[in-house]
Amino acid sequence: MGKAVEFTKINKYFPGVHVLKDISFSVEEGEVHALLGENGAGKSTLLNILHGVYPEYEGEVKLHGKKVHFKDPNQAIVEGRISKVHQETLVVKDLTVGQNITLGYEPLKGRLVDYGKMNKDVNEILKDLDCNFKAEDIAATLTSGQMQMLAIARALYHKSTIISLDEPTASLSQKETEALFKVVQKLKKDGVTIMYVSHRLEEIFQICDRATIMRDGEYICTLDVGKTNRDELIHAMVGRSVAAVASRQKPCRKQDEVVLKVENLTGKGYDHVSFELHKGEILGFFGLVGAGRTETMRAIFGADKRLGGKIYIHGKEVTGSWYSTKALKSGIGLIPEDRKTQGFLTLSSNIDNIAIASLEKYMKGAFMDPKQQRANAERYFKEMDIHPNDPDYLTKNLSGGNQQKVILSRWMSTDADIIIFDEPTKGVDVAAKAEIYRLMEDMLEEGKSIIVVSSELPEVMGLSDRIIIMCEGHINKEFNRDEFKSSDEMLDYAIGGN
Amino acid sequence: MKQLFDKYKREFIVLLATIAMCAIFTIMNSNFLRWSNFLTILQQMVLNSILAVGMMFAIITGGIDLSIGCTFAITGIVVASITVGGGNPIIAIIAGLIVGAVLGAFNGFLVNNLKLQPFIATLGTMSLYRGIAYVVTGGQPVTNVPDSYRNIFNGKMFAGIRYYIIVMIIVFVVAYIILQKTRTGAYLYAVGGNEEAAKLSGVNTVRTKYIAYIICGVCASIAGLVMLASLGSAESTAGTGYETNAIAAAAIGGTRMAGGRGTPFGTFIGGLMLAVLKVGMVVINVDSFWQYVVTGIIIIVASYFEFLQQDVQAFLARRKQA
């Protein structure tokens, strides 16, 4: 078998940073090849070079033995027959599935679009992929798993021989993930080469043949997945051994005092939710995507209106209109699920992103004092080891884990003592995950209380003092730490069992 | 110094272009360099740049305010009626500013509480406010505004500088302080940069956007006050089309149309550039029809600076590494 992709001495610079250093390795035809590394290791940059997003680089890329240098992603798709399925899939929601898949390359009849042929061709591909939606459906009605399939179908429409999947399972449910893996196996059988980027190591062992590991912009090694193990992979990725599993390092600090009490909270997506949060505890919220956890938390933080129910903070009932500014004043902080659209301010530097929720602390009389803001940011940069160590850097240019640390710094700068984490480690690499877990425990030590919403069972089970399982908008079950048994049991409650 | 340059890169480029423009006009007609001509340019830019700085607040939050020309007219009518009727000029001025604040707050209500698109909401109030101006006056101008009022803005200090130049400078300084020194300023940028993220950081986004539209309305009123002082009469048609010039000045000065970025300094330079262009073309006798063509081209070219600047930056970064 030949080589599908060959990288030779790839170098790439961004203003002031050498992001890829002499990367050389190759991917065999028809294999599923994992690309592993922490956030900021250079995986995405390398993929962007391969797919023509960054046309400027040093070194050589060969596809099926032929040297290529794409000017833009379109050329890569059409001439190189190489497609990328994005972390956040790009679909035009108002168009049909068929229009999305053929976008820019619609079959024509004369000068007009031939919709009959379009839908026929697309439906053939969708059927091949075992999809339960049709070319005629509007894209907005698809779930995230189906959108992922749409993106793969688009790659097949362009007869791609190489497909990259960048964190494809990040927003998929268990079932959708399994369906995706089936498709990957099928593509492999058809001779398609797959490059697979994921932070979930279990997945690598499930479907990949070989794995290339990168660290700090350098090539580290390529391992045969069958002949390696989890620890070896992590060690190669991080350069040292880390506890990759969520666990508590410090003693339980749960007290009897109730800091947050919710009674019959009802709104869009959640119904009669009641629970208590104790001081010093980590309360985990587990459930499937769409169980109403995020919606519940947003209502508690005042980001969305609730239709009914009572909220008590430190024993005091919330009255009148309830919005985020008031929530913050009463001591609640929320670290949202989606960093890009809800987390950091896109145009702002790290300093501004850290300071925005606690500006009243950096005043000199009536005016803000930028020096104090900077000093505060520098303190957290040191404490949390954020890379690159530059408070003036735009947050949007950081890697996921470092962005999350900036947002954590934002809330640690406030006086909030009830912190809600919504999917705190989504898209965050192993080392940063461990650090975030450590920071949570530090917060408990300072007398704060934490709610963790997570779809990763090992994370919830490892961290929480108590777990509440939500299903279809209501609380289905509550476990104390000494009652945690199997993840199967938890999952059973999450899908509605009792 | 370098930090200052980094922060105001875009503004400096526009400033350089304006200076280059002045040089060209001077070469074509040396009269351009006279003090009296410089005063003309300043006077020319006053109305537009006061309107533009208000507009900039709305744009920074990701919105826009198309109704400022009408707020401008209504203020003139209200203040003219009070002063012509023998009212105290200071009370008239305060009433004028309140008019701006109320009309601005109504825009804020439409955007915040009814969740209308700012473009559509203020397109509506643009017609609504203009209609009010017509109905109140019956289409007749209010004339013979007393000098006691006019001199407050129109009086000369030294070297032929009129007080309204000082008013303009005060407006810009206050805008600078609000945006750069107060928490409200930080919130304005945050809301424009990413409203959802700002809300989830505990920023009171509703209050912030109200403030932006109120400031925008008040700036329109201040411009209306100045206009009334220099003309001595108020008309319900005053300020028609001024919103587009204000948007142009803000945009040339580097205000990001999608929100989140924009500085008073930049808007000032933007207003200055448009005024230099207008006065300069008169000095070198460009046909008035052609003035529109040239102005249009300059607005387009100036907006292209945004990309030019990124290219230059990338080029410099590459050279640094090589």
C-alpha cells in the first residue's frame, strides 16, 4: 500500500511564534490515523496546511506520492480530493441537506440547478452512510450528530480519498458516536484514508490503526495503536505522566450549610427541578445532551427567564427580575459550555477578558485603573501557567485549555462563591484537564461551592460529592458519593430508567 | 510611545492619509495652508463629528442609529421655540439635551425591550421623529433666535476660534473618558464584542445599550444646538442625510461596523478627513457634482485601510522572522 499523505519538514510561523517545527511523517493509504497532542500542540495548524487553509508554509506535502500545494480549501477539496470535517460543522441552516452538501458544486441542467439530480445523488450517499435523514430536509432540523454525517456526505460527494475528522465526537451523544464509528469503519473498508483528531483516548483505541503524537509544534512519534497503551500515549503527549482521570486529591469539605436552594424551577427544557447545594461541595449534574441541565443552570444564573419556581441564595429568596448582573452580585458565577460564543469576548485581550466580571475592583476613584487590571491578570497567568504567557494576547488566539483557564481566572477574580461549570473540560487536553480539576479543589478550600454539569461520566463520578441525574427536563435520581457504583447504572438513569 | 502606536495603528494611518491629502491640496493651491482655511475646516467638521461620535457609541454596541438627523432637527425646533418665546437660553439648552436623551432612550427601548434590529428600529424612528418635527411646526421654520442664545456657541474667543469648537473638543474628551476610563466603557466594548459572553459575565447588557443610544441622542442634540446657534433658525428638514455622513466619519476612523471596536480619536480623524476633503475640493475648484464622486471614492478607499493595515502587519511580521 502506498502513502496517502506525506509531510516533509513542515515549518509554519505565526507573527512572533514558530508553531510547527520540522514536522515529518506519513499516513498510509486506507488507515485510520490519529493525530494526538495537547491543545496548542499544532494539530489544527497542520490540518489547516494539509487542507489549504494556510497556503503559506515551508516544507513539502505529498498526496498519494504527488507533491501538492493548495491555495485554498476549495482547491484541496476539488483537485486534491481531500476534505475536512470540522469540530463545529459548517452548515447553512436555512438550506436543505442536499443544497448544503453540493454547495458551490451543484449539478446543473443548462444554467439552472438540477434539483432532481442533486437530491438523487445526495440521497444515494446518505443511504450508503445509513443516515436517517434525506436530501430534502432543512439543515436546521438536524441534530449535531446528523450534521457531522452531512459533513462526511459532503466529503464523499467530492469523492474524497482522504478525510480529516477534527474532534468529531465533541458534541455527539453515545449513540451518535457509535453510528459515526460505524461509518468510519465502512469508509476505511472502501479505501478512504482517515485522519482523526480527538482528546478522547478511548476512541483512539476503538477505531484507530496508528497514532502520531505532537507536542509544542514538534513531531514526537508515531505509535501502533495495537501495541501501545493509554499511559504511553499520555506520556508522549504531555511529556510527563499525568493523572488523566478525574479524581479528588483532597479531603471532602462538604458542610451542612446550604448556599443555594432551588425549588420547583420550571422553564423551557426543565420541569420542577428542586435541589440544594451545600457549602464546600462539588455537585455533579449528569445527563444526556438535551436533558435540560444547561437550561436549568442558565435560569439560576439569570441568563434566561424562568417560568416558575423559587431560587434561594445563602438562604435569601430571589425576588423581582433576575438577571446575570444580580446573580453575580449575589455570588453566583457561570462558566458556560461554549467558550467561543458564550465564554470569552472575541475582540478583547486576556487582561480585559479576565477583568470584565470584576471591574469594580480595579478602580481609582471613579475611573478604572489599567495597572490593577494588569496586575490581577498577571497573578492568574502565573498561578495557572497560561500559554503563551502574555496578558495582552487576544484570548481567541489561545488554545482551548488556555482559554478555559482565562475564563476561570475571570470568575476567580470575582467574589462569586457559587461557581457553575458547564462542561468545563470540553475540548480541553489532558494536562489542562488535570489542572482545572486541581483548581476546583482549591476553590473548595477557599470555601466556595461548585456545580459541575458534564456529559463525561468519569469526570462527574471522579469529582462530585453528590450526583444529580437529569433526564428530559426533570431530576431522575440523586446519588451520594458512597453510593456511586457503576457507570452503567448512572447511564441507565440518564436515559430514563428507574 | 510604541504602545500608543500599537493601540492607535489604524487611526494613525488615517491621520497620515489626511496629512497627505492636505499636502496635495497645498501643492495645487497654496491658499489651502492659510489659518482662515484651517478654521473653515474645523467649523466644517464640528456638526458631523459630534454626530459621528454619538453614532460611534451605538455602533460599538453592535447597533446603529439612523434617527440622529431627526433628533438634531427636533432639538433645534424645541430650543428655537423656547428662546424665541423669551425663555432663558440655559434652560433651553437643558431642554434640548433632554429631548436628545428621551429620543435616544426610545431607540434603546425598541432595541432592548422589543428586541428589534437596531437598523429597522431606528429606520422607523427616523421617519417617526421627522414626522413629529413636521407636525409640530406645520412645516414652517422657527426664525429670529435671539443673540443671547446664539452667542453661547457662536461667539468668538481668540484668533477667530468660536466657542462651538470648544464644545466639540469637550464632547470628544468626555467620550474618551467614558469609553476608556469608566466601567461603562468597558461594558460597551464587551457588549459589541460578544453580547452573550458579556451577559454571562454579569454585564448588564440592557442598561449598557440604553446608555449607548442615550449618548447617541444627546450628541445629536448637541450638534442641533450648535447648528441653531450658527443659523439662527430651525427647520423641520434640518439634518436630513446627516446620519450617513456620521457613519462614514466613524467608519473611516476605524469603528468596526459589527461592534466592539472604535475610538473617539479615530472618529475625530475620520471627521477631519471628510472636512479636509470637502474644503480642499472647494479651494482647488472641483466641480460640486464631482465632489460627491471623490468623497465616495475616498470613503471606500479609507475603509480598505483596514485590510491594507493587516497586510502590512503580516508583511512586517514575516520580515522580522526572516
